[in-house]
Amino acid sequence: MFRATETGKALLAKNPASIDNETLKSYPSFVEFQKAGSAGQTKAEKPVAEAASASSATPEEQIDAAQAVLHSALSGELLQRILDNSPLFFEQLIVDLLVAMGYGGSHESAALKLGKSGDNGVDGVIDEDRLGLDRIYVQAKRYAATNTVQRPEVQGFVGSLVGFGANKGVFVTTSNFSAGARQYAEQIPQRVILIDGARLTDLMIEYGVGVRISREIKVKRIDEDFFGEG
């Protein structure tokens, strides 16, 4: 697991054209990191390692690596923003996300059905399709990262589904699920999807909820058909 430092976040906020060794050498902590890594290398190994660091990755691979760093930083910031806001904001966020994913028919109808906390163990219900032929029950827990959702909480949610005669549910949390909770959800006849904080932010980024495009990079290649004479 990697976590961006405040220095790293400050660098990302500048939207640098590239992040390479030359850029990072301006940071004393990176220089110390390089020294520590090279301390155990022989004189013959050092040039090889430096060459591999400089030239082994293609430009596209470097772009992918930079995008992964940006994605990770954005996910962390999204999760913190969610925790900084109210439970009502969190419930509205779930509405926005589910509608963006194609559930609920329309934003207005979805918003009327979600956000009613304490309704017999569920936080809301949303139509699976525009005609309302099937419904999905939702439980939303805005927990700190250290407050892991355990099996009894998932069992309680499933018990509520049985009470409603439902067989589909989504349990969303900003924290994590224990191994016991995940194992239980996989074994029951009801279809219950567990969405933890990491998966939640991934879906938000994928469906454009709470984020916007800051910059796009288009990678172009030779059009072989254009240059083909045959």
C-alpha cells in the first residue's frame, strides 16, 4: 500500500508535465531514498540500475504510471472530502452515484426513495430499472477508516432484506469490510454487494461523480491505412 505525502500532493497539484527522477531529485527525501537503495549495490550493478530506471519504461508506460499515481491521490482526497461532510451529504452522494450508473430511473425519483435513515435497518430503496420492476435496498455507513464493518452489521442488513421480501441489496461504507463480512455475503442466497471506500471512490471517478476532467492527453500513432498504397 502506498500513500501520497503532503509534499507529493503539492507536486501533483502543480500538474507537472512529467514526474521523473530529474524532477524528484529536487526533493532531499528522494535523494536520501536513492542513496539508501544504492548502498547495497556493487559498482557494476549501479550503472545497470540507473539505465533501467531511465530507459526501461516506454513513454506510454510512464503515462500509465503517472495516471495511477494521480488516480490514487484523487481517491484518497475524495474519501477525505466525504468524511468531512455530513451523513446527509453522503446519502445524496449515493443517490448521485446510483443514478449515474443507470439505476433509479431519474434523479428526482431516486432522491425521493433514498435518504430515509432508520427505516427498519435500511437507509433507502432504489428502482433497479426505469419501470420499477425490481428494487435494490441500500445501507450506507459513513465510517472512519479504522471502523471496519463486521459480519453482524451485514447480517442485520440481510435480515432487513428478508423482512421486506427482497433479495438484492447494496451495503456502502467509507471504511472496509472484515473478511468474515465478505465471506458471509458470498454465501447467502440474497445478492448483496459490498462497496468499501476504495471501491466507492473508484466508481465515483469512473462515472464522473464529484470529479471533473482537468486535462486530457491523446496518444496518436501512424495510420497504416493512410500510407498503404496497395
